[in-house]
Amino acid sequence: MTDNPTACILIIGNEVLSGRTRDANLQFLATRLGELGIPVREVRVIPDVPETIIGVVNEVRARFTHVFTTGGIGPTHDDITSECVARAFGVAWEVHAETRALMAEDYARRSPPVEFNAARLRMATLPVGAVPIRCSETTAPGFSMGNVHVMAGVPRIMRAMFEALAPSLERGQPILSHTVHADYVYEGQIADGLTAIQAQHPGLDLGSYPYYRGTGGGVALVAKGTEAAAVAAAAEAMYALLARFGSARQGEPAPEG
Amino acid sequence: MTDNPTACILIIGNEVLSGRTRDANLQFLATRLGELGIPVREVRVIPDVPETIIGVVNEVRARFTHVFTTGGIGPTHDDITSECVARAFGVAWEVHAETRALMAEDYARRSPPVEFNAARLRMATLPVGAVPIRCSETTAPGFSMGNVHVMAGVPRIMRAMFEALAPSLERGQPILSHTVHADYVYEGQIADGLTAIQAQHPGLDLGSYPYYRGTGGGVALVAKGTEAAAVAAAAEAMYALLARFGSARQGEPAPEG
């Protein structure tokens, strides 16, 4: 997995930090990026504060192959992501003529027509050099500026923007995953055995996740990696480990494992 | 709000970064911390990588009044938060005698008794100087080390640990919030008016959040701050703004507003 491109997600918005809104984008993006072989290595949730956005964008775009931002590209005063990305890159923030034309056409066609006012024009204003991300959900675009991909915070729109962007992303080996379950087996029992399996497969990421149900609990063991044979071998060792504690074989193979 | 203590949340775990697990702790913590007057200023999701955890803990404990971590304090090889916090503070990581005794008593009492093996002893091992966070859900504790509060990732246990910790936290003025709704009013219409209200109340945090339903959409405007009179005044101005677009009065006052 070490040769794969990497991703950082920036969730921009006071509403997530205050607890008003529960983020609904992280899990989608993390899952899709894993499928594309672009593992997410860090996520930050940051407020609508210009200096914070600019500083964090510049820090993480230097450290990760791709940065994906969600939130802050609407028409209101707290929608400052686009301006801040322009400032982070040291470029002007200007009305994008093609986008303005597309939005004007869209607004004129609505019934009743929508006024293309100054607030809405902010959504047609992009860092100079940005490549718009257009999707079917809205004519107000996201954009890519270098390796920073700026998307809406509304999940439906974010997903459409991501899928429009995905074909152009540099990809890595897809991350394969094999999960093994056991009811009534507990982490404290299998920890040493799992450590031994991890030591045999240093290129894999093995995880252990307890779960709880009405009648008791159990554990899910997960092997992740880019090499199908190694993932399959680790999964077999995990099945054998759980069988020592009386568990029948329960699991979900890797997509290509 | 500027005099209030501040919080940073660290969500530690590969399972959140990979999309396997949807974080269920951020919204709870952000909401509860807001009620305590300790607004969350940043959240990071980071992997189970020692250098990353140590570096990030040291960075954020210097920048925020409180740091709350979730995840990575179980018995398995990927549970490394406790060790890493010890290394971040430059202290030894040692078996905590009182905790070991409590866990031994608990394990012996179970039927059948639970083996207190090496893996489980890791959960009784704490940075020297840490203060255990004990809760009714488990005898394996969280802990506070200076301003870093280390809690479990399992939501039920995390919540119990947080509530056990909460009475000892330095608090600020509670963050009051007043939300005003309007169906069939759109952000692009009210953006300028909202900017004007924000300019009149620089001490408040005003937000605008579009929503979508089967039959159309609308907008929720939120005023947040520590001064009840200012929050109420901004809410009145927001009601008046929405009324200009034909909306009836719909909202949720601040708890003390």
C-alpha cells in the first residue's frame, strides 16, 4: 500500500464542529477512495475561519497526493472555501466566464426565473487556473485547483461531484478487505494470536473491532491490503484463530480476494 | 466566545479512515462540549501510526485548552493510543496498580472467570501521572494526562467516560443557539441580508444551511453565541429577513435565549 497515492479530507464548516450537523460525507469518501486505491490518511474538520482554511490547505496539499474538501462553496457569507483556496495558492479569485454563462442559462430557464444576484455570482467565482467539477445536481460547480478538489457539503451534491471527478484521479492498487466475525469471542482472548498474524503480514493492516448485541458481544477482525494472496492468507489465519475459541466460519471475503 | 476554553477532538483509528466504521462520537462530543462552553475548534481523524499519534497529540495539546481522544485503548496490537500519549508526554508507560486490582477483581467475579492475560493487562497500563477515568461500563479505564483526555472508541463506553470526566473540566459560557427555518426560501435570496445581520453582531457566529425535501427546499439560519440578548436580537433580525420572502415564523429559541 505504500506506493499508493494518498488522500486527506477537509470537512469545512462550523456546523459540524458545533454538533448541529452530523457529517455524512467522510464515510462515503473514505470508502470510494479506498476502492480507487487512494487511501485516506487524515481527516480534519475545521471552522469557517480564513486563516485556518488557508493554513491547513497549504499544509496538507504538500503532504498528500490528493486533498478533498467538502463545504463552504454556497452563496452565503460563511461560504469562504473557494476564496481561501485562491489565497492558499496565491492566485486571484475571479468570475469564471463559462460557469457564469451556464448558471445564467440555468437560472433564466427556471419558472419563475431565479435572480442571478451578487450572492449567487460568488458561486461562479473561482481561483484562477481552477478546473470546474460539473455535475447534474447543480450548475454551481466544485473545482480542482492543483491537487485540491473542492466539493459541496450537501451529501447528494458532493457525491455527484466526486463521481464526476473520480475518472480523472490518479489511482493506486485498490484496497482489498476481508472481514472475519465471531460471536462470543472477545478481543482480550485473541489479541496475542492477532499480533502474531500481523507480524507474519507486515504489509497488511489488521484491525480488531468489538461489537455488542443484546445477548452478548463478539469481535470482527479485518485484514486490508493491496495483495489479494496476502489478504486471503491472513484471513485464513484469522479463521483458524477464532476456531480455537469455538467459532464457526463467518466472514466476508475481499472483493477480489 | 473568545474567552472560552477550546477543545480539539482526535479520532484515532484506521477503521474510520477506511470507511469501515462511521464515526458516532464526534457529534455527541461536539454537542456536549458546546453545552459546557468548551467549543470544539478542530477535529482530526488519524491512523494507528505511532509517530502520527505522538506528533499530533503534542501539536494540539499546545494549541487547545482540552484535547479529547477516542479509540485505541483496547487490548489488541492496534490499540496504541495509551502508549503513544506516554511517549508524547515523555513519561513511562507502566501498570497502574489500583487499576490492575480493580480489573482483577472484576475478571475474577465473572462467570466463567475471565483470564487476566498480557493483552488485557495492557488496558491497566497508563502513562505515569495519568488520572484514570472510571465509569460503570467497564473497569478498563480512560485517563486524563494533563489536558489530554483519552477515551474509548465504542460509543456507549466513550459517553460514560465523558460524563464521568465532565464535572472536572474547566468550563466556559455555554454556547447558546437560535435556529430559524423557512421552507421555499433559498440561500441565494437571503445571503446579502444575512451578511448585514452578521456585520451587526460580530460576536456571534451566524450560519446558513440549505435543506431539501421531496417537495422543495428551504433554509435554516442559526445564530450562536454566549450572550443571550445578542442571540435573541440576531434571531429577530433573521425572522424579519425571512418574512420579506413570505415565510411564517418558524424556529427554535436558544435554551436560555
